[in-house]
Amino acid sequence: MKIKIEKPKISTDVKNANFHDIFYEEEPELVNCSIKNSQVDNETLDRLFLSKVIFKNVNLVNCTFMNIDMTDVVFDNCNLSNARLCGGNIHRVEFKECKLLGLDLSEASLGNVLFENCDLNLSNFAETRLKQVCYEKSSLRSCNFFNSKFNKIVTNLCDINDADFTQTMLKGVDISTCTFEQINVSMEGLVGCEVSSNQAIGLSKLLGLKIKD
């Protein structure tokens, strides 16, 4: 299924900024700016607001940004491993060539979000609402999508081995170009999911079916 992902709307004349400056603000926010070659690990901010921001070569490892609000943001070659963005509102955001190992987006709301060539292994999307989200050439091994709500989701050329889709409906999701040896999914969750013929055989075995020639 092809869907149109709205791209971030960012001005070409954004100013350079320093992420550390917002730690002195009562209401932390970054608007219409660019953050480059910065390291901001193990920091905590509640209700961080980001709008029209470009992050390039930025490390945000082990940061906690609960209830973050992001609109029109690009992460290019960034590291957000083990960052916690639980309960966030994330719209028109792109992650390109990013390391997102163990990223926690549980109970968040994602709309028009692109993950391209990203390492999302062990990331957490449990009870997350995802609408018009594209995973392109990314690794999602052992990702947690427990009880997530999918609406117009694309997974193209991704590794989804051992991903957990328990209590998640995959209707309309095309995983035929993805690779996996096993995934955790129910019979009901697979109804309407698009798979390749080889995947269909493998999934039937996972669901306890016995295939006879």
C-alpha cells in the first residue's frame, strides 16, 4: 500500500541554536532552529516543545522527554538510543539514518512520521497510535507494538524479526518485503495483512497449522 507522508514544513533560513540553553527556561521549547554536532545525554525535560527544528549529528542518548510535542522536525544521523518519549505528540517528523535502539514511544501519538534507514531494534511502541507512518529500510527486531493502533502504515524492506504485534490489528499493512523468522501475532491480528507466499507458509506454522502437500 502506498501512502503519502506529509514532509516537515521547515524554513530554509533556520537559525543555529544550542540545546542546552532551554534547560534554563520555565517552558522549554525550540522553534525554527537547527541543532548540530551536539551531545545531550542523560537529560530530563517534561513537556518539551519542538517546532520547525533540524537535528543533525546530535546525541540524545538516555534522555527522558515525557509528553514531548514535536511538529515539523527532522533528525538526521542522530542517536536517541534508550530515550523516553512516552505520551508524546509527534507529527510531520523524519528520522533518517538514526540510531534509535530501545527508543520508548509508548502511549504516544504519531502522524506523518518517517523512519528511514534507522536502527529501531528493541524500541517500544506499546499502546501507541500510529497514523500515516512509514518504516523504510529499517531494523525493527524485537520491537514492541503491543495493543497499538495502526492506520495507513507502511513497512518496506524492514527486518521485523521477533517483533511483538500482540493485540494489534495488521489489516491493510503490507509486510511482504520484510524479513523475519518469527513474529508474535494472533490469527485475528493477521486478518487483512498483506504477506508473501513464503511468509504465509511460515506464519501458518507459527499459528499452529499443519501444511500438507
